[in-house]
Amino acid sequence: MKIYIVRHGETEYNRQGRLQGWMDIPLNEKGKMLAVSTAKALKDVKFDLAFSSPLERARETAQIILEYNRHDVPPVRVDDRLKEFNFGEWEGLYCTKDRCEIPVEFITNFFKNPFACRRPPEGETMDEVCRRTGDFYRELTRNGDNEGKTVLIAIHGAAMRALLQQVYQDKSDFWHGKVPSNCAVNIVEVHHGESKLIGDDLIYYPSALAVHP
């Protein structure tokens, strides 16, 4: 099995530095352009299965990637387990160096030691995100019917890193050095139950356009 795990393209909330979480924010024009560049790079990959978070920015990214594909493409299946980290009552608030509307302690921990973060009001913990994305990953990779298939997964930044906890050798570095850029692609090969990362945060557009986070 080969799995292409793609973070969604840019949104206006990404550009503005606002927390999105479970808010259903669509791609902006730059986000669509990044998705098209990624789609063109992956146009010759024959996808047998496609999954997405139910949030529009992820679904739209998956749809653009499949729209440019040269093969017959599968329908996109949405799965709630692929949703982004839920920031609860803090969603929509600004979180930049110049304007931070949430507790500084939380955001410091979120990027340095996310498992130490307290639960946002009405939100969730990173442990919970890892459990639900891990459940999805194990269900996908342990299903014998999926052996040898090529899979597309459209997901979010923190949820991507949480899912890849099933793959990374160093699980202590949750962010794997950085927040993945919009439309970053991670490629995983699975053989006999063993997962190996063979493509690490690949981007298929000029690096000057990449923004962290």
C-alpha cells in the first residue's frame, strides 16, 4: 500500500493567523493555486481510494487533486476522524506574534509540547486527536482488501502530524521539526504491517510560497 497524505491548501484564516480547528473555512485563491500545483505533480498517480476530513478546505483540496488526475478516480469518502484539532471556544481567534487572543501558555505548549496542553474550553486534547487519527490509520492499513492499493488522504496540519505518529520513528517530536506547509505531501509505504515514510513534507510549488504554520 502507498498512502499520499496531503495538508489542505491555504485559507483566509491561515493567511490572517486565526485558529480554524473545526470551523468550515474554504480555500482562498492562493490555496486553490497550491492545490492545482500539487494536483499537476500527482496527475499520473493512480489512486484506488480517497479519503478526506469533512471540512471544506480538505474536501476541496482532494477534489482538485482528483480533478487533474489522468486516471479514473475514486469518490472521496469523508471521515470525521480526519478533522483538525478542535480549539473549541478559541476557534476564529487570532494567534500571531502581533495579535494573540488566546492564552500564551497554551500556544507555547501547542508548538513545543502539544501533549502538555490543557484542553481548550469545549475543545479536545492532542492525545484525543492522536487516538482518532490513529484509529483511522490502523483501520485503513490492517484491512486486507486494501493491500497493494494507492490511497489519497486530505487532512489538516495538526491532524496530519497526529496521524503520522503511527509512522514516525521519533514520536517525541510531534511536529517533526515544523508545522507542515499548506499542500505539503507525505508519502507512506506499508508492507506486511510496517509503515515507512518515503516522502517527507514534499511541496510542488515554489518554496517562497510556503508559510509556517
